Amino acid sequence: MPGKPRLIKKAQEVARHPSQVFRKPEHTEQTDDELDTMLPAADGALETEEASAIVGNTTDDTSETWKRVQLARHAERPKTLDYIKRLCPDFVEVHGDRRFGEDTAIVGGLAEFEGRTIMAIGHQKGKNTKENIARNFGMPSPEGYRKALRLMQQAEKFGFPVVCFIDTPGAYPGLEGEERGVAQAIAENLLVMSQLRVPIISVVIGEGGSGGALAIGLADRVLMLENSIYSGASPEASASILWRDSAKAPVAAMTMKITAQDLLRLEVIDEIISEPESGAHTEPAVTADAVKEAILRHLSEIEAHMTEAGPQAIEQLLANRYDKFRKMGVYEE
Amino acid sequence: MKKVEQKVEETKSKGEHHHFFQRKSLRHDSPSREVADNVGNIWAKCPKCHELAYTKEYEKNFKVCQKCKHHNRLRWDERLATMLDEGSWVEVNAHIKTGDPLHFANNGEVYPDKIAQTRKKTGINEALVTGYGTIEGQPVAIAVADFAFLGASMGSVFGEKLVRLIELCLERRMPLLTVSASGGARMHEGILSLMQMAKTTAALGRLGQARIPHFSLLTDPCYGGVTASYAMVADVIMAEPGAMVGFAGPRVIEQTTRQKLPAGFQTAEFLLEHGMVDEVVPRREFRSILSRMLKLYGRAQAPAFANGTLLSFPMIMGGAQHTQKTEEMKNYAW
């Protein structure tokens, strides 16, 4: 079919699908004001209008996208350990990659979830400067990815499903990380996850920054919270690549299509989990319930498929996971 | 072996073209090439030490400076000429073309226009060229990234072509060589570019399960999503001397960490020292090394048990099946 990018058409069908969980946020004036005072100063807001013109976006779209970016990065936004605590009555955190060290930017361990044992893994950001320094702002080193890999293999060994929480600006760019092969660590996770013989569910809870996020994101189901983002490069990095000006990040955020709504349209994620109107941090318990419901529903669905498939269950699971990523991309021929 | 290599050189020095040079000579305008290629066309200047050499000599030497051994960047076809048997190259899936999933526009320039210009400039449809040929008669599938095409950034077509090549390898039990150079993921296709990391690596997982070897050659420069996916998932990883290879670029690292980076940081030699690559292989020796490995890996046996007895059978085939399919493939190779 010449000329027509096949995925776009399919994506439009998806957008009309009634089971879609996405709810368009209805920002009242009051909410907007609230957001503005609540959030850190909107960097680059002044340039927004001018820069919007450059790429033909409307200022409205740009500022709405930017609000989501700010919510996704909000200091008070619930982090991985908050969700694990609220979702799992028991959690035993473990440490270290058994190769070189311990990376506090990724946490993980066995947990109890709705009568099952799961392996919970996630990027961990802090809520204040002190915590963030301790967690390296949620930017993992190779050791973090290798710890995650070790835990996933543990899960596979004992037949526990893996649940990953994604919340990172990206892998930490540093001398030591390069020396110890951060790229190799990410690549190996992708390889192992594509063949891991247990169900994997990944939830983007805040920021999904590039390969550093994908390294725990190759899953049977990928879910995103309504105000989370997921991208190949941060808005700031995109802006400095595109316009050599990281202050134009709000425009880049719009141009690069990084919101949960964009990603559902592009068929990269399976579902959007609704947040309370003013963001996840305003009602963490409500958000956690929604996350719990979504994970449980998807996990039960996968488990039901596996029971149906009988002895072929795992091969079927792996084949479906492969096909899910195999079809991603837009091209013409 | 040596004989074949000399033959390649002789043909080149007479100004004749390989089978895969059938298209009229391709023009590239990347800055580094400009410096190297055009000092009055007769002289080529090494971009590193500025040594002058006869262009013919320089090209005969696969654009490696005789004085400082600097390995200049190669076009995809120049790359293939360094390793393949003459006339053996068959390109596949050249027809797959770039889409515009984000309706990307920047300063009034839309992505499809940018692609059209780049196509015209480089003579290829996308940053990754895929196909197969022989090395000393041994079949091998090859995916070459051409840095002149938008910094060989990995977008949907790049990923799709690589996966289709891997599927071809699975179908014919053909070993795979990937030659990587890349600035990372393709900005213009956003998240879909990122997902190509998952897609290509998952496909390599299947190749691995089928016990078909993947050789990876990292060339200058190789960064971001390519290094963090298929290029680092190989049975043997090689790099060209002096090639810059890493995840984050040195400028980003310096800006983020305010660390002073040591001399030689992220070079192929640095990676070798840190255990990240198997070998640093000079361009002139690559064909010979790969040929030896194809032969050694070609004897791979898959252990298998049947009724309590250990059976083994040869894993890599080529031969009749290969030749027959070649004819079919030629129909849709350009």
C-alpha cells in the first residue's frame, strides 16, 4: 500500500476504541492556576509562543504538554517505593549486582501482590535534594541494570511474574558508567527480557527517559500513568539538538510526542492509567489503587491466556511479546 | 586469501567498479569526507594528521592514512568493498521507505523533505543497507550503517530492515555481520526510534537461540541507541582502530558531570582495555579475520539429546539452498 503509513491508520482506530482508559483532562481555570503555583517555575514559558510558531504547534497544545511534563517530574509525585508499599503487603528489598556494586537508582526485590509473589523492580527518584543525591536522581549506572537483570533471572528461575516501575530521566552519563559498559548493560537487559520465561508488566509512573527506561521496559504489557512521559530524548536534550537551546524544551516536548496519549496513538503502550484531576501526587492512594487495578487486570489476563495455552503457555507468551515489538515502527513499501 | 584481496585492490586502482558499484558513483558531502576526498581530487588529505596522499592510493588503502593509520569513515559500498568477494553482493529490502509518524516539522522543514534531500545526497533510501554476499566463498548477511545518512540514526526503517535481514538469516541459516556507526536514535521518529532497540535486540535473541552467529563491527562513531542494543549483543564484537564508541557522547558527559575525561576515552582501544570488545581490528585485516571466524563458527554443532543419546549436527548451511534463493532475491534487489 504505497503512500500510506500503515500504523497511523491503525492508531486512529485504537483512539476510537471504547475500552480505552484515556480520559482527557478537563482543566478548569482554577486547576490551571493551581498547577502554575504548585509547580516549579515553568522554564522556557516565555519562549513558548515564539517557539510554537516555529514548529506550527498551537500554544495551547504546547503548554498542556508542558504541564504534563512538569507533573511527570513533580517532586511530590509518588515514586517506585511508594507504589510497592501501597500495592504489596510484603516486600523484601535486595541489593547489588554481584559484579561490581550496588546502585540505589534502581530498587528491587520479591513482593506479595494479590496473593502472588512478584518480582518488583523500578527506578527510584528522591522527593527532595538529599534523597535525590542518594538516589542519583533516579539515573542508573550499569550496576543498576545488572541488578535488575539478576532479579529478573531470579524471577524466571522461580516462576514469578516481573513488575517494573519506570521513572528515570535516563541512564547516568558518566566516565565510570562508560568504562563499565552502560550500553552493554542496557542491551543485555533487552535481550534477556525478550526471552524471559515469565510474564513482565512495565508501568511508566513518571519519566521514561530513553534507553535507560527501556532497559526495564521490554514487557508483555506496557502501561503509562496519565501524566507520565516516555521518550527517546528528554525535552531539554531534544530542544538543544533541534534548536541549540534547551529553554525551548516545552516546544520540543510537544514536537517529540512524548505523552501517554501520544504513545497510545503510536501503539507503543497498551493502556493509560487515569490519575486524579490535579495529578498523582494530590491523591496518592487513589492513584495507587488505579495502578493496582491495572496491573492486576493485565496480569490476570496473561495468566488466563497461559492457562488456556497449556503446555505451550510460555512459548506463546514469548511469541506474543516478540510480535508486540516486532510490529513497532512506521514505514512505507 | 591474499590473492583475492589483491584482486580487489587491482580492480579498484583501474577505476573499475565492483558489481555493487553498478550505480553511478555516489556523492557524499559529510565534512570529514570532503576534507579527505577533495584536495583537487588528485590528492587526499588525512583528516587527522593532514598528510597528503594520492587519492587513488588512499582509496586503495581503504581510506586508512599510511602515516598515522587513521581510519576515515567509509560509505556503505566502500565498506563492503573492504570485505566481500567481488560481485557477490545482493541487496535486499532496499525498497522500504521512511514514514513520518510524528508529522515532524522543524523550522518549516518537514521530515519527508529532509529524507528526500538525504536520499538524493547519499544515493540510498535509508541509513541501513542490508543484503548478503560471500567472503572467500562463505555466505554472510551484512547490515551496514552509513553515517552520511542523517548520522546513521536508527529509525523505523533501520530497525525493520535489520529485523528482516535477521529473519533471512534464520530462514537460510546464514551468519550475520552488522557494521555499525550511528549517532543514536532518529529524533524525527521519536519513541518509535527508541522501540527499534527492543525490536532488533529481540530478533537477535531468536538468532542466538537458533545458534547462528552474529558478528558486530563497531566503526566511528557509534553512540546511543545502537550501542545500547543490537551492536552490543553479538557473539564477537570488534571495533576499528580509533573508532569512538559509547553510550553518551563526551560533551554530554562533561557537561553533566564536570569530569575531565581522560585522553583516549571511548576509543576502540579504551573499550578493549575495559573488556567491552573482543578485538580491535585494522580495516585491512578485517576480511581475513571474519573469514577465519566464519570457518571456525561454521563447524558449530548443536548438542541435542534423543532417546538418551547425544546427537550433533552441523548448524550452518549454505550451498545449494543459498544459490537457488539468490536468483529469487535478485529480482527485488536493485
